[in-house]
Amino acid sequence: MANAAAHITPPTPESVLVGGVGLGATPKQQRGIEVRDRLYAAAVKEIDAKGIEESRVENIVAEAGTSWGTFFRYFPRKEDIFLHESARKFREVLRPAWDEALADKDQPIREGARKVILLMMEPQVSPRFHAEMLAETLSHPARFAAILGEGELPLAVLMAGLLAEGQQRGEIKPDAPIAVCAAVLLAGVMFSAAGVLQDVAKGSRPGTDIAEVANQAFDLAWTGVGA
């Protein structure tokens, strides 16, 4: 049976509004690509240091050596930096882990799914940035999906692909509704660990608590899924 997550739709055209706002321009010439990359790196640095509320576009454009207009041409919302970083992580970290889990016939799908979810919860910038990034991704799923360009609900489709494979292998209950199970796994772990990420960012909890809580939430959610 073909895996649903393998079917990828073309990116949404820039002219399409998502949440009432365009997606921003995609540079095609090298100079534009370099400017956009500088803006992106400067924005991540600024937001990571100060949080989304206290970060300032004037600091970002000064760091990148460009203008306000250029920033908003590429990133119509300052918060879109979170969605672009979430999309980058999806492409460069989560999908390769998903491919590996599907290809490894010796590893239980449960452990492949666990790895994907733990990677999703692992901060690559900082705990505070990651917590804000997850909150923005959950709050604007349609905009995140459009920026990623891989169809609707990409995170759920990714997890559903693993669970469908697990069902074929006899590791998932044969009557389990795959889409519902994928949503339960993702929601249970993400909402449980999001608060921990914020506490780690404040310094009130150690960083090791992120994986610990995510693992506990995953095991709890899996009890209703596994055969």
C-alpha cells in the first residue's frame, strides 16, 4: 500500500493569502538569496536573544545590512521566522528520520515514531526559541503547511505514514483509526513538552527534562495505539 506521506504537493504560490497575509517572495537570483539568508540569520539571532515580543525589525535589518521593506517582502510577518525554521527542521531532520524508520525493518515502528517525535521536541536554536516556534506552528497550521509546501497537516501526515506501516507489520491495532492515532500521539507529546521547554528556557528546569517528559507522554499515548 502506498504511504500517504510520500505524496507531496507543489508549494503554494506566493500570491495566495494564508490567514489574510501573503507568504512572501522567493528570491530567484543569487543576490536576493544571499540577502534573504542574511535577514533570516539575523532574525533568528534577534528573536532567540530577546523573544518574539521584544525583538525589533530595525535590529534585524541593521544586522543584515538591508531595509525594512526588504525584510517584509520576504517575511510578511515577523512570526513567520518561526514557521520557516519549523519547515527547515521538518525537511532536514524529521523527514530523514521518517525515511530511516520506514526503511529499517528490524526496528519496531514504535521506536521509529518515538525518534521522530523526540527530534521534533529537541531544540536546535534554544529552548525558548523552540517553545515559541512550536506555539506558532500549532497556532497557524495552514500557514506552516503553505510555507513548507508539502500539503495540509504535514506533521500529522508524517506520523500517520509511520503508523500505517506499523499497522501493516502488525504492530498497531488493526482497527485503530490511523489519522486519529497520529493526532493523539502528536498532540499528547507536543502539549506535554511545550511547557517544559518554557521552564527550561527560564532556567527553572534542566534541559534533560524535555526528552524525559516527551518520552513519558509518548509511552502513555502509545498504550491506546499498539497491538
